[in-house]
Amino acid sequence: PKDRPSAARMRQTLVQLLGDPARKHTTGSEAGEAFLRRLESKIRSFGLDTRRIEIPWDPERQNRHPRARVDLLPNDTVLRNLLVTVPGSDPTLSPILVATHHDSCRWGPGAGDAGSAVVALIEHCRILSDRTPKRTTLYLFTDGEEFGLLGAYAIAAQDPLPFPVPAFVLNFDARGTRGGVPMFETHASNGPWIDKLIGHLAAPRMTSSLAVTVYRSLPNATDFTVFGGQLGWPGFNYATIGGAHHYHQPSDRPENLSDRTLQHMGNHLTAMHAAIDALESSEIDDLNDGRSADNAVFFDVFGIWVVHYSERFQTILGIIAVLLVAVCWYRRPARNRLRRIAWHTLGVCLAVAGGYALGWTANLFLRTTPWSRLRYTPIDYPCGLIVIAMAFVFATTILERMCKKTPLGDRDFLCDWTWMVTAVLGTILAVVLPGGAYLLVLPSCVYALARVMTGRTETAAWSGWIATVVLVGSLLPLLVQALGPWQQPLYATLASLLAVIAMTTWGKVTERTQSQHAVSPSQASATVATGPSHQTNE
């Protein structure tokens, strides 16, 4: 339908912009100027006006990203940003800013980075050209992003700004060519905006507050660093991360770009723009007045829906979980608590160390492959998942051997202890790393509630483990895609810790196994002759 984004139309537009064969179009080059002219022509074909915001690059006055390579810029470079305005029915309202960059890197034509985002914006321009929005919509195509966010920083340095301060920013970029498009970054104090808009992510809804922490640990940056960071504008940042082995490579070409990725990006833009455009001016004011509010913790559940709540609420949940499990653990009778905890801790350390060693070995093996010098490889995703599976099995094997030496009566005691430690770590993370603490806090809460309500550690352990699988299962694929192939020790360590949580569900299984083999015929005869032992398992 013409009123909806189409991957087929976006692909056709991309081929027209890049040429056949596809050519790179870097800042300050003739090819970059030719690409910009084709971009202007395409947008004008919808009856929309375009305006260039040309700013000579000035290293003395303009900021840049710390990893910028401005030494590679041509002499006397002029940053040619392009602004497209779709007037709204109410010009008194603050506009919506939709942004991406139009320049490619120096090594490839940039079909994914950020050609995919460019054509998504063009497709949305086409849709709005036939349907007037309530709010004016500004489409900003920045220049010099690949050299260090130069165009965005240059615009931020203008006084006054070349366009009104937006109500909200939607920034799109790409670090790959396939897979879904997660919303991975927001502005600070995002609680009110998350509550209002997060449910409008296009299906499959892919997001996590942990992604912000992961993203900031990577050597990547987008123009949202300027819009949401330096300027403090509220907004969401989206990017493709699958197929990262094409990122900044000659193979970043249209034939390697997925239609599903294009469609997901177009759907994101259309859905979120409509949600923001429907907000009344008073609602925008209230949301911005709440900018001093708490940050939100949010995550998707298998792309179906998004759970969100405040960081403060998460801390309260963590404390409640700690207290409930601690009471259950302390009230359970047990002798030699420290000795039993020490033996259990030794098993956990051995399992984690074994998993780490397996991940390190996998990393060493990858260094012998032809991809050893690449940041991302074609086998990132399957290799990461295989290492996670192998480390989980390996750690489980170690824990099983250690568990056989644990008296049956100690299992419930150590189960409570394991989940209490999990709850304590989750509560600490809720303070120092709140975006990712939900991975520990919520399963601990589930365990604590089931433990108090049923009084059975087995039921509580299975409840907590299922909650862990649901939360981690939604996140692990994105984590592997985001971090790439050279983090195998980290993946293996995480898998080993998952095995520790899974171990708490073994109580009845190991009890049945041990009871089948615990008493030999000779031991039974001795028991009859001498009487029952006075030793008990408490």
C-alpha cells in the first residue's frame, strides 16, 4: 500500500542513489556531492523542498568524536547537511526531528551504513507528502558522520540553530546489513518518555536498557551522541547490528542488505512518528517537565511486548528479594554452614573458570582462521551461540560432579544460598548498572515469592530458572551480535553462571539418583546387624 513503507520501494531507491555498480560517497568527494544531488532530486519528486546547511569544517571551533579521523578529510572540506521540511497542520507545535547521515565510509558504498536509514527516511517523506502530519517533521541528513560526527557537531555549534528545537528525535543508523533493528539508546531521565512511547516500537519489538551500557563500551558512535547527549534533546536511537561483517567493508552493497531489515526500519519510523505526532502539546510539556524523573529499566520479551519500570522500583524489588530469601535461608537448620558454603563456592568457581577457559580456547581457535584480523566475521552469531551452549554443558558437568559430594540434606540450604547471592548481586547492580540489573533482580524476585508462597525450594528454583531463561533468552542473540566474535570468554562465563542458576533445580533429580545407588547389599546387611546410624542430614 502506498500509505505504508515498502522494502521493495526502499531497495529500488537505494540502487538509484548508489548507482550500478554501487559507489562509495565520502565527505568532501565528488561522489559524495553526486550522491547528495540524487538524494535532493528524489525528495523533490515528492513535491517537498530541501535546504542545504553547508558549514565549512573548522577544527578550532567545531567539536568531534574522540575517535575522529579528521586528518583524512580533504582540504577545505565543507560539511553539506541536508534538511527536508514537511509542514504540519499546526505550525505552533514543536517539530519532530528524524535524522541519519548520508555519507559513506572510505572503504565501501554504505548500503547498510547508512544507506538503509537514508531510504527509510525517503520512504517516510513520500508517505507524509500525501498526508499532512499535525506536527512539522524535519528530516536531517548529516554529513561527515563517518569522520567523527562532524556534521551533527557543526550544526550543534550554530547559534542560533538552523531549525527549531524538536519535541523528539528519531535517529537511525546501521552497523550491519541484516536482522532486526533494535532501539538501543535513549536520552537521560527517560522514564516519562519510555512509559509513553515504548509500546509503539514496531514488531518485533527489540530493545533493552542494558543495550545502552553495551553500546557505550563499543568503538562506535552515532549522531544521537550529539542530539541526545550534548544538546540534551529527548529521543530514541535505532540501528541494525546483524551482518556486521559487511560493516565498513566493500561488501556493504545492496545485494547484501536484507529486505526484512529495510522493512523493520521503515515500520519503526512510521509507527513511532505517528505516536509522537498524536501527542498533544500539553502532553509534550508534561513529559519534558518530567525530565528530572528517574530513568527507566526496559526490555522486550521475545519481541512480543516490552516491560518497563523505574530504576527506583527495581532497587526496591532487589531489596525485597534479598530479605525474603535471606529469611528462608537463615531459618533452615544446617550444621557447618561456612564449610558447606565454601565447598559450594569452590564448585561455582571451578565451573566459571572452566567455562572461561573454554571461551578463551575458542578465541584462540578463531585467531587461526582467515578472519583473525577482522573486527566482525561471517560466523559471529553461530560461533557465539555454540560457545554459549558448550560452556553451559561443560560447567554443568563440573557442577554435577561437585554436587554428588554434597549431602542430600544440604541441597535446599545451598539452593536458598545461591538465590540469596543472586539477589544481593542484582541489588548491587541496580545501583551501579541499573540498565542490566533486571537479569538478576526479576528472577530473584520470582524465586523469593514462590519460596514464600509454596515453602518448597524445588518449585521456587524452577520458577526462578524459567524467569531467567525468558529474560536471558531474549537478550543473548542481540548481545552476541553486538559484541562480535572476540568476546568468547565473556559469553562462556555468562553461560557458566547460567549453569549455576540451573543447578538449583536439580534437588529432586539428584536425590532420586543418589537414593537408587546409595545403599549396597553389604551396607544393608550391616545396617540390620548394627542398627541405624545416628547421623542425620539436616
